[in-house]
Amino acid sequence: MKEIKNIIFDFGGVIHDIRYENVGEAFVRHGITNLGNFYSKDFQTEEMDLFEKGLLSPAEYRDYIRRMTGHDLSDSDIDDIVNAILIDVPAERVELLIQLRDKYSVYLFSNTNQINYDCFTVRLKAKFGFDIFERCFDAAYFSQFMHCRKPSPDGFRQIIAEQHLDPDKTIFIDDIAKNLDGARAVGIHGLHLANGTILDLFDNEGKLKAALE
């Protein structure tokens, strides 16, 4: 295996457990049943894409949801629906990330949005008593602040430039295979977390044991 010095983790589906179906089910609870494939792991609307790039504000996105559904949902209702995707971050994953920083430079690159971000940052600080993004990572990158989302190579280029990373000594871990394309386009190794959790990727000493693709 090549020497890996830097690890970039995806967030949702890799560190933070999520369930896409929860969003559709939350819409149904509000009497909205004709969403089709609006929210899924592999598809999202142009507006959701813009929202994750920070090119739509939360207020604009909420107005879009009201227009799309034809329902006069409150801001709070919409936030509850959008945040339904969020489950939890198990404590053992946070413990692993802290351990990994003894051996690697550890980074985060997440496609997210401001409504989710505002929710999970508060929840996770309340759960752990500290900011996991400061404690677990050398730097954390979120799509709405970068105005760029995976699988575009631009986000990976920004991380490489700002953190002075050698791509050949860097690996990116994501649960969505197509997101690895952007990393590989700039020379970063990709690892698809198709099954299991990040705990399965490291030995007891925190050493990466998965083969590189």
C-alpha cells in the first residue's frame, strides 16, 4: 500500500448516520404525497444543488419548497422535514477520528446545506460537549461555504491548495461511489465505503488497512 499521510472523510453516510427516506416520510406526515424521487441518495433537484452550494439562502429554499409542494408550510415545518435525514454520530466514530489524528492529517469534505448544518452542529456539540469539527479534523470543508459540491474536482483542488497536500499521499473516503471521481481527477486516492462503517477500515492502532483503488 502507498504511504497515506492525509485522510479526507465524507460526513453524511460515513461519519454521521443519515436516512434519505426520512425526508419523504416527513413530507407525507405533512400531507404531501406527490414528491416522486425528490429526495434520494442518487438524485436531487437543481434547487437542492444550488442550496448545497450556498447559492440559495435558507429563506429562498424554504420558499421553493412551498412553491413546489403547493403547501403553506411554516419555516419550522420545512426545517423539520429537511433535518429528518439526520440520525446521529456514534461516539465510537468520534473516538476513532481523534485517535487517527495521531497518525494522519484528517479532513472533512461534506455536501450539506445551511439548514442541516445549523441543526447538526448544535446537536453534536450538545451530545459530545465539544465541537467535533475542531477536535476531530485539521480542517472541515462544507459545500455551502465553498460554493462547490462533490463530485466536482474543484473542491478537492481547494483542499489540496489550502492544506498543502500531496494528492498521492491522500485518500478520500465516501459512501457514494460517484463522489470519488472528483478526488481521483486530481490525483487523490478514493475508497468507497459501500458496507460497514469507518471502524472497519482501521486496525486497533488506527492504521488504515483497506487496499487503495
